[in-house]
Amino acid sequence: MRKIQSILTLLLLLTSLHLQAEEPPAEAYLIQPGDILRITVWKEEDLQREVIVRPDGMISFPLVGELAGAGQPVSGLREQIEARLEKYIPDPVVSVDVGELRGNTVYVIGKVNRPGAFPVTRNVDVMQALSMAGGMGTYAAANKIRILRRQGSELRAIPFEYGEIEKGENLEQNIVLQPGDVVVVP
């Protein structure tokens, strides 16, 4: 009995270590427009704020002014704030936390069971987004799906053929979605 219990405990430990190794590092997340950040400066109560990353990717913070927040990891923004605060505070210790992930949203519309906006906290590909939307409806044109992606002022349509993925073909079309992408299922 003791031997079985020891083996089960060992298996549980190995499984949990394996799962921990697969988690992406915290730095994998890049700040997005719409995210709410909690910024605090140690021993400076007047410099504790929740700020929203504006649509242009910028944030405002006292003594620091305007900073580009979007598109960089939390540690990068923290280092920029510390560097700018050094003019006013000797050796500032800054903490930046993402309070709410509002900017990392993908949209699935059309003939799916639950169309809508889906906030995501990790990388999501097209198949996963379709799953989050409850799968395709009965009359969906599965081989005419499009991913709409805005790049600057240009809107690009990326084709996606569900039938090929089902057959295990052309798997590279199952791209990782970017914040703001729209999956259209006609």
C-alpha cells in the first residue's frame, strides 16, 4: 500500500513539474491598448495610480509625462518609468502590474453559436477562437472564413479553410490571432 502511495505521489509531482515548465514566462505578455495598469512607487504615496493604456498606446504618469506602454513587456515599462523618475527621486523603486487585460480581445462574428468579443490572456489561434465561440453554426460556410486584421490604417483579409484543417492539411493557416483580429464566419 505504501509503495503504491509513493508511486502515485511521485507521478503527481512529475506531472505538476511538467505543467509548470510549459507555462509561458510572464514577460511573454505585451501591454495592449485598453489594459489597466497599477503603477506604484515605493515610499511615494502620491505616485500610486491606475492608468488605462490609451488607444494610441500611450500612458500618462505624474512627473514622468507621456510614455509608450503598448507593445512592450511590463518590465520594459517599469524600467522606463524608473529612468524618468530618477530626475526627481533618488533610486526609485517602481512596480507595474496589469490589473485588467482589456486590450487583448479577439472577435468572432457570423454563423457561430456564440458570436462576440473574447478577452484572451494567452496566445489563441483561429481554431481555439472558433471553439470559444461555441463552434460553427449549421449553415456556416466553413471554407470561406476570413480573419480581418488591421495593420496601421490598412485592413487585411486572411483566408482560412476549416475543411483543410479537419483533414490535417495546410495547418500553417491556423495562425495565432493578434489583439483586435476579427474572425468572420459567413
